[in-house]
Amino acid sequence: MNDRHTLINYYAFTIPHITVLAGALLGILLIVGINPKIALSIFSIVYGSLLIIIGLIVRPQFSKLTLYKISIIFFLGILLAGIVLFSLSLAIGSS
């Protein structure tokens, strides 16, 4: 089995668990009554952070793969989108 296939299998078995955890957090935030924009930004920050942690765990074995590099860029994009959304929702909310 090659490394690319192993990485795909690893992501296939770990990312759904992270998605459920972050989704549960989003649900709790919405039930508690947090502003949906802030709740979504917190979800995105937590989800992106957890995905980056998963990516860093497998870095020693898969860092040379193009798929790994693309996935890390995507994970960072999710994190940065959450940070931007959070800062925009705070800026709009304070005015």
C-alpha cells in the first residue's frame, strides 16, 4: 500500500470524528443562544484547529505528498475563515 492511499484512509477515518465533535459544539452554541455568526466562526476556528492538529500528527510520514500539502492549506483556510468571520462579527456587533 502506498503512502497516498494510507493518508486517504487515515483522513477517511479521522476527519468524520472531528466533524461530529465540532458540529456538536456548533449545536450547543446555537442552543445556548449565541449569535449564529459568532457560533459559526467559533465552529470554524475549532474545526480548522483540530484538522491542523491531525495534519501535524501525520506530518513526519506524509509531508512529501502533494495531497498532504494541499490538505494542510485547506485546513489553514478553514481556520483563517473562522478568524476573519469572528473578527468581522465582533466589529459589526460593536458598532
